[in-house]
Amino acid sequence: MVEPFVKNYILEKYGFKVSNLYVARVKEKYGIKERENYNNPKNDVSKQPVCSIEKKKQ
């Protein structure tokens, strides 16, 4: 789970709420890996939501 202060910082600075998934994707993009994911999907074809271009720009 993402620390609440990360989500609060984004809300205060940029004015929108983000999900834990969005924060995790950005951390992964920039090489900030905290731990191994223990909740892996059961199959390789599972769908993951994609971060919108609008949120990536900020």
C-alpha cells in the first residue's frame, strides 16, 4: 500500500486524487522498487488499468 502522505501530497499540489496503482506505476517507471509483489495475477493475460496521458504530463 502506498503511504497516505504521497497521495495527500499529489492532491494538495496538483488537485486530483490518484490510485495506489498510479503511484506504483510511476515508482516502477523511475526505478523506485520497494518490495516484491506477492499478489501476482493468476494468468498472464490479465488486464491492468493504464495511467491517462493527462496525469502522466503532470
